[in-house]
Amino acid sequence: MNPWIITAIILIIGGIAIFFLYKKGNKMQAEQQEQKEKLVASAQKMTMLIIDKKRLPLKESGLPQMVIDQSPKRAQRAKVPVVKAKVGPKIMSLVADEDIYDLIPVNASVHAMVSGIYITSINNYRKAPVVKEEKKGFFKRLISRK
């Protein structure tokens, strides 16, 4: 066979694969946005005292067994940001959003938006150290853009 025909066939198959991956990605992104909107809509404001925070595998996190059973096997091995907090008289294990995990102070009272066992945002906190952003160097800024 002519090498140009083989190259053309490979390019056509590659183009079709890229098209389907693009469509699938858009669909998954829309579903994720919809789930995030539902999460924000069902969130409640709670005052809690943060006792401890760690990144733990889901099996070792201290979350209810029903939550662990419903998660996929791949997610059970992945480390999740777990926050142990005192909400009222109860001590609970909660999962924090990746974006706000670093902002959560330990041993401080926090007003947070919680949806189920998921901390979505922090509104204000008292007696907490102010997190200062580190000044990024030239190479760190280049890496963070990618």
C-alpha cells in the first residue's frame, strides 16, 4: 500500500477520536457544573471548631461506611482532604473542597457553608492566622500558568 493512504487513514481515525473526546469532555463538564450548582443550592451555614485536618485515603478518613461503599474503587485509594470539626456537641469528619483546604485554620472557630459532609466555602473565621500569599518567583509563575 501507498504510505500516503496509510497516513490519511490514521489521520482520519485520529480526527474522529479527537472529535468524540471533545464531545464527551463537554458533556462531562456540563454535568459537573450542574452537580456543583446543586451542591451550592443545598449548602447550609454552620459554625464549627476545627480540630484537625489531614489528607487521608477514603478508607481511613473516618467517614460513614455508606459514603465509602458508594464511592468508586479508584476514589477509595485516592487521598481526600478530611477535616475533623466540632459542630455543636458532635465531633464530625467532613470532606473539604480542594480550593479551600489550605485556607482552613486549625484550632479556630469557622463559619462555613456545608452541604452534607462536604465543606464548600469558608465565610469568616476568628482567632485564625491570616494566610499570606507567598511571592512567586519567575519560574514558579511560569509553571503555574501551565
